[in-house]
Amino acid sequence: MKKKLTFKNFSIYFDQYLFISITLLSVMGLFFLYSASQGDLNTVIKQSIFVGFGLILMFILSQPDPDFYKIFSSLFIILAILLIFATMIFGREINGAKRWLNFGFFTLQTSEIIKIALPIFLASYLYDKPLPISLKHTFITLALILFIFYLVYSQPDLGTGLVVFMAGIYILFLAGLSWKFIFTSFGLIVLSMPFLWNNFLEPFQRQRILTFIDPSNDPFGSSWNITQSKIAIGSGGMSGKGFQEGSQANLNFLPEAETDFIFAVIAEEFGFLGVCVLLSLFFFILLRCIYLAFNARDRFCRLTIGGLSLVFASTLFINLGMVVGIIPVVGMPMPFISKGGSSLLSFYIAFGIIISMATHKKLMQK
Amino acid sequence: MIDLNERYAEKKSFFNRLVVVYVFFGFVFSFFLYQTYSLQVSEYKDYETAAIANKTKEVLVQPVRGIIYDRSGKIIVNNVPTYDLIVKASLIKNIDAFLSDLSPIIELDSDELDYVRENFDLKALYNRELIVKKNLSREEIAKFEVRGYKFPNAFIDVRYSRYNNYPELFSHAVGYVGGVSNDELVSILNSQALPQIETIFKYSNGFQIGKTGLESTYDQILRGKFGKKIFEVDARGRFVEEREFIKPKNGENLFTTLDIEAQQVAYDQMDNRRGAVVAIEIDSGSIVSYVSTPSFSTNAISNGISSRAFNALIQDKDKPFFDRASQGRYSPASTIKPAIALFGIENNIIDWDFSMEDPGYFILPEDQRVYRGWRKGGHGNVNLNKAMIVSSNTFFFSLAYKSDINKLIEHLSNFGFGTKVCADCFNPDKALLPTPEWKMNNLNFGWFKGDTVNLGVGQGYLSATPLQLAYYSSVLANKGTSKELSFIHEKQDIKNLNIQLNNTDDLDWKRLHQSMIGVIESPIGTAKRLQELKTYTVAAKSGTVELVSTDTKEDYKIIRENEGNRDHAIIIAFGPMPNPKYAVSVVIENGESGGSVAGPVAIAVLNSLIGK
């Protein structure tokens, strides 16, 4: 495996396995999007520009030494938080949600930035803390996670908020959160569920969860999406209906076919076999991340790779679970496949940083 | 800084924890894969069906209703394609604004405007189309085509109108059609194994079903079967492409036994007087003429009528909607006498040689009550033949007096009284053949001998419809054998209804026919005025139904000042003799004389039938 190409004056940091599998996934994504958008070339061209830019960005972000990310992690998170505040003030409102900052040429979904900045910052904060993490540091970390979760959640963007929250918890867990604390707090959370239900969930979110538990509750409201998605997936069968042959997507029965529900389009047109091929690519990427994390040069790199790859994994599983109807609809794109700007780019950024963490080696001290 | 041991412990802990997370994700992933597998493989069939159901929509295609012919193959009722201006009522917010926008392009008369305004709300509620104007002219179509863009919810299309070529002749026999109610449509769709809830509001509009007459009796045959167009639609229900077209099965044509010419003659002869004419082909039991007057136009009723015009018909005191032929109850009066005569012969109460004095009245021995004949002073010495010809009440009072009431009732019911005599008439009435039980149950009185006496001259509680009288006439003509009446032969299991008479031979029947011929041909016959109206021999029996009982001609003159008190005129006839082919009955309400008022109508109808 080539990780470092050394030339005369400089080195290139690169992981061919991740690079090839991500590129393959992105290109497949373009084909899926072509079908999901009912052959709209404009959408596909726009998306391929993002993909191309994303791949370049990933490559560029692999080059700096992990110390660069470690040193500037506080700066990143402060910037990210400021962007969220800016969104609150200057953000563009779409469908009652203020999640986007308009830069003229590009509309940035600011929660996507914090999704990456938070794991890096936490890694840099926790990498030198003795095991197990002390109560003091645990609480500081948790306070930060909850604060950021609340910022994102109040946009409102529960989906990304959950991913940010989970990402923070992963890092804390991987960094060595004491088991005693885990079990105690888990018990407390279970006990406080009713309170959270009544005070933190918007009525439409409660409705989504209720509908999820009993779909007959609301035949044409929230569960319409799940029902149509299930029909699309189920009717794909073992081998699918064929490229661009999915009636659920082509006749607009499937909502959000280009974004959140693109998996249903893939399942309808390529069947269970296609789903297995696609998922094995994702699976390969995740396994590669474990390998890279285990071989990373220090604790900071390990935590960062672990945290970011788990952000990626949880985004994927929330999306998949939502589309097949095993978790409520929260609005979550499929990484590298769904149409999108910020959310798409965020994963190229994340993997750029993962590659940087994995490829830069340092001589052992002493 | 942490030392090397700690570094190793940290690495181990990290790795263990990463594995814990991945194992957790592994579970989630397995669950996800299981779910996908069950959707795509285990439950594939269900979801495939659901996906197909999602994208296909069925629209019903109407069959064209069958044509109704007369017995010589002339069309009575047809479907006439017309170009109609149609609106989607549910999409129009203000119908008055719509109509005023429309007025410069297509003019509507006041009846049409009324019709649109009256029906708009209901059609909008049920999402049905509303026909604003029927039968547009070429100019109107051209005008609308030019400016139609102003009316996105209106369009011109071909619709079939049910058109009766003789709208007033057959109003009761053939009946009319009308819009279908939701319940009716549901049951029709069920019977054709079609889905209803989804298609009920989407079927092509203007479907009509038979409401009365043959249109109703044979509706199932006439209506045909719906076809289907299967479309592919998108999520908003918009048309994508046509997938399949199952052609509708048009309704079968109906070949009736009705005779347009005889019908026309009967209708003209009735001249809008209240009454009915029914004529029958004796051998087959076919109804060839069936008229109830006054009448109304079925075309107006079938194809949209304003409520003003409809109310005028409903409130008409002559009740044009009332089907007198099968629902009007009239005392048979003297027309019952041939049946009573047969009873007397069958039961050996009298024979053709028996005679008695007719003083003009009959005194009931039990209570000395007097039953009067129609002629003061009576008819002198009468035998059965004379009693028939002059219609002697005394003779038949006396004969009935000697009769067993239960036997007599059974005998009369064999001639169709109090029974259903028609296989396919619309809602026929059985009228009333009174029995002692009936009287006790309904009037709380026992049967008096006087009731039996009254039965002998067809008065009292006994009543019959013109249809039953025509049947009775044909049974007499055919010497006791008959077929259940019907309008269509090949469609019915026609019952043979033979009367078992053991003591009555062919000679008796011939002598009975002879006496009925005498009713017209004899110089003393009650219908002798009919002699000159024909060129062949006809057997008949006239009757005059007393509505108000009077003792003298002077009294009658007083009560006849009120037209509604005048006697009904009634006649049964059959001919040509001696081998009769047609039997007929005529009732004219308040017509006063069976022989000279109802008689000419009967003869004219027979002329029209026999003249061929």
C-alpha cells in the first residue's frame, strides 16, 4: 500500500483504497441521481461538479500534517459556532427552517461544518487525558456536545443535530469514558424520556415518531413517504426493474427521490443484488477506517479517524434505517450518493482529514 | 504526557471500544439488511402489486344502451348521439357567473337555464358532469371552439340521448330512463365485478338506467356491460399513457311484440281521455298495444326536464304518470258476465235452454233488498244467450245468487282476476278479487249473499286492471287456454295457464262466443252501434261501471252533472270470429257507455291489427 509518495522536496499523502472506493461510490451516485431526477442532466452536471470539487478537496485536505488540525481545532470549532450564529441571524429560511447561509455562489448548510469540527476539537481536547476520562473532563465535553447539539437542533435540524451529538459521544466513548458513567447516565436518560418527549420534540417530530410506531395512524401524512419508499424498495425484488425503469421514482410516487430517499430508487431499479453491491462498498470504506484508526500514529489521529468515520457510519445508517422504515423520518442524506452541496462536500472533507490522520507517520518519541 | 504502558493500554482500550461501536453498527446493519431482504424478496409480490396499483387507474367506459323495436322491426327507442356542452360542475365556483359569461356564445332558453341552476349543486357535490345544453348546432360548436379557452371547465362531447321516436305513444309501455343513483351504480358495478369506490366518481358520465316500463323490466339486458380503460398515471393522478382498453359490451336490442300502428290508433282514439287500451295476440299472449292516457313525452323525462315542466305533469289532475293499463283498478261491470255464464254451465246451475222472467230487478230473498238492472221494466223472458246480448242484470243476479261463493272466486281467479297476468309488465297491480276472508280482515264484516249477487254483474268490491281485462278477453277467445302476457317472447318463460273445465264442451264455448257476437250483431245488442265500424265479426261484452248508485235515470242525470260521477265505459272484445286472433280491452273513465264510447276504440284497434 502506498501511503506516502516522496519526491525530492515534498511528499504526497494519499490512500488509494479510500480514494478509489469513494470515487467509485461518487460515480455510481451520479448514475443513480440521473435516474432519480428522471434524466435531468442539469442536476447531474451540477452534482458532478460537486463530486469533482469534493475529490480535489479531499486530496488537498489529506496533505497537512495532523498537527495542523490539532493546533487549529479550537479555531475551527469557534469558526463553526460563529457560522451557526450567523445562520441564525442572516440565514435563509426554507420551509420554516433556517439552516443555510448564502454566499452568492454557494449556499452553505452550516451544521455540516460543525459535524466535522466537533470531533476534531474533541479529539484534540481529549487525546492527552489519562484513562479513564475524569468526571470533570467528561462534563466539560458533554456540555460542549449538548450546547452544539442544541444550536443545530434549534435551526431546526434534528437529523444533523443527532449526528453531531452521536459524533461527540463516540469520541468521548472512544477516548475512554468510564463505564460507570455510561451505565449511570444511560439509566438517567431512560428515566427522563417522557420529559424529553414533552419538551424537546416539535409536534411534527412527535407525529413522525408516532406514525413510525403505528403507520395506520396517519395514512396520507408523514407515513406516505415511508409507505411509498417501502413499495419502491419491495417492488424492486431480487434483481430490480432496471436503470430508469422504476415506476415509483419516475411517476413521482417516491418523495425526495433525489435526496433522502435515493436509496429507494436504487433498490427499486437494481434490486436486492444492487443493494448488496452498493452496501459492500460502504462496508469496505468502514472496515478500511478501522484498519487506519488502529494503525494511526497517535491517540489524536485514532480518535479523529474513529470519530469522523462514525459520523459517516451513523449518517449512512440513519438514512438507510429511515428509508426502509425501521427508524422515523428525520431527513438525512445518503453520503456520497444523495444530491446535495454542503452535506456531500462535508464527507469529502471528513475523508480528506481521515487520510491525513492515517498517512502521516511520526518517529516514535525516544 | 502519558507513558508507554499507558499508551499501550490506551490503544487497547480504543480498539476494544471501536469494536464495541462497530459491533453495535453491525447489529443495526444486519437488521437493516434483513428488513431490505424481507421487503425485496419475502414480500416482493405484495409490493410489486402495490407499485402497479399505484400507477394504474381504471376509467369505466359506458356501453351503449340497446335499441327497442316494435314487432315489425321498426325502431321505437334509439340512442341519438348529440354534441352537448358539458361542464365539470365541481370545478365551477359560481354557476350564475359562468352562465352569464356563456350567454354571448351559446344561448340558453329559460327551461335550459332552470335545468342547469336546479341541478348544479347536486352534480357538483357528486363530482358529476352537468349537461348545459344538448344537441348543439354547428354554429354553436364553432363559436364555442373559438372562445372555449375562456371556459377551462366546459367542453363539448358526444353524448347519447335516449330518443323515443313516438315519445307519447309508449310512455307507459316502454317507459323512460334516467340518471343513475349512487346506490344503483354501486349495485350495477358489483354485478359486473367492477371496483366501485374508486371508479364511482370517475366513470364517464351520463349513464342512464331504465326507470319505468320495459326500460326498467329489461334494464339489465338493455344496459350492457361497462368496458375499461386502464391508464398509467403519476403520483398526482395525471395521465401518462393508455395501457389497455377493454371494450364495453353494448346492451342487447329488444324486439318487442308491440305494434306501432295499433298503438298509434289506440292512442289517437283515446284522444287524451282518461283510460287505457290493451290489445293481445291471443295465440302467443303477446301484448301488441298498451296505452294509458293522457300521456307525456318520455324524451323530456329521460333527457332532462326543468322542474317547472315536471311539476306541471305531477300536478295535472288527469295524472299522466299514472299507468292506468296495469295499475288502474276498475270494476269489470257487465264484462264479467261471460265468466259468470261459464260458471253457471260448468256447475249445472243453468243450461242454454234455461230461461226466466226479467222484471228489471232482482229481489234478494234474505232481506228483500232490490238489485236493479240497467233497463227499467226489464228484458222480459231471457235465456242465457239473450241475457248476454242485452246484458240482463236480473239473470246474472239470479245466477250468482245460486252460486257457491268460494267456487265462484276460484273460477274467476282462473280468468286472471286478482292475479298477476303479465310476465314483464312494469309493476302491475293485482287489483282485487274479494273473498269472505278479505272482507272480514279489511272491512270487519262477514260476507253477505248480496255480495255474491253483486259479483254476478261485476260490481261491488271486485276490481280489475285493463291489462287483466285484456287477458280475460283472450282467455274467453281461446276457450280457456291462454299464455301469460308479455312484451317479449324469446326472453320469457311463458307460462301456459289453462283452465280446467270438465262440464263445459266446445259447443258451450261456441254458443258463448255466439252470444258475445250478438252483443254487436244483434239488433238488441248493447254494442249494436259497432256493427258498421268493421268488415268482419267481433265478439264483445260491454260494461258500464256505476260510480254512484242511482235508482232512476232521472237521478243519474243529476249526478252526471259532475263529470267525476259519470259511469266508466268499458269493453272487452276479440275477433275476427270464428277464429279470433286478437283480444282487446278498453276502459274510458267517466265515458258512460261501454258499447258506444269504449266500443269504437276497441274496434278501431282490432281494425288496425286485423286489417293487415
